[in-house]
Amino acid sequence: EDSVARKPEILKDSSSIRKYIVRYKWRNKRDYALELAEYAFSNDFGGSSQATVRRFGLEDIENYGNMILDFTVPDTAQTYLVQLLRGEGEILRTNILRGNQKVNYIQYPTDTYSIRVVYDKNNNGKWDTGNVYKKQQPEQVWNFEKQFILRANWHMEEKIPIPPAP
């Protein structure tokens, strides 16, 4: 295993209050262990995390693929949240679009991916549920009908026209 000489950068994920991103110069064909001490995380209700160890490694770069998705938006004054989903709906990444834009997904593992778009009406960068008391509906969501099967050492490009909100 590599021992960590420098501390990794730990960032809060903007797509979820329960996710963090660990940035480090990971190297292929190395084994890593992420160790979290007891009480490393806590919530507003007094609960806290237990000590845990997650072991993982990286494969050769040839075992990953790249996607470039070219989004066309119907209204450049509107904000859109583009979510890359894996498998049964796990959100891997969220990008905020405020106009036509290409989004690069570089070195993703082979898998089946799909795209979901949130029409971010209030421009807060997240999907908002409805509010019964204020008589507000949830922000609308559109699912791109095509799924992407990413293969090893594969590079694909796709144009995705986002339709107007229903």
C-alpha cells in the first residue's frame, strides 16, 4: 500500500449534504485504505459515525472510458442541473448549466450510465421538493431516454437537446 505523505483534499459534495469528495493524486495499480475514526462525522440529532476502513485500488487507465456530452438548452436564462447516473440511479456527478455546454466525463469505469436533468427554477443548484403549505410543486425533472454503455478504453460523444420544461 502507498502511505499518504500529503494529506488528501476533502471537499463537501454540492449534490448532497451526506457526500464528500476526496482528492488525491491516486496512482494506478496501487492499493489504498481510507480510514475514518469514530465520531469523524456527526448529525444534528447527536448521531455520529463509527470507525471504518474502506480498501480500494485503481485499475489501468485503459480500463476506463470517456464521454463528452454536448447539451443544448431551450432557454439560456434558465438554470439546469445535469446529473450523471450509474446503474439504477446512483448520482455520480451534478453539473450546473446556464447555457449550451459540453460536459466531459473523463476516466469513468465501464458501466451503464444515464442522464437526468433538473429544471432548477430557483437557481439554488439542487432539486427542490414541493411545499404543500406554499402550494409549490417539486422542480421538474427530465430523463434522457438513451442509456450509455461505456466500454474500456472507449471515447464517445453525444448531443443531448434538453427540451423545454413540461
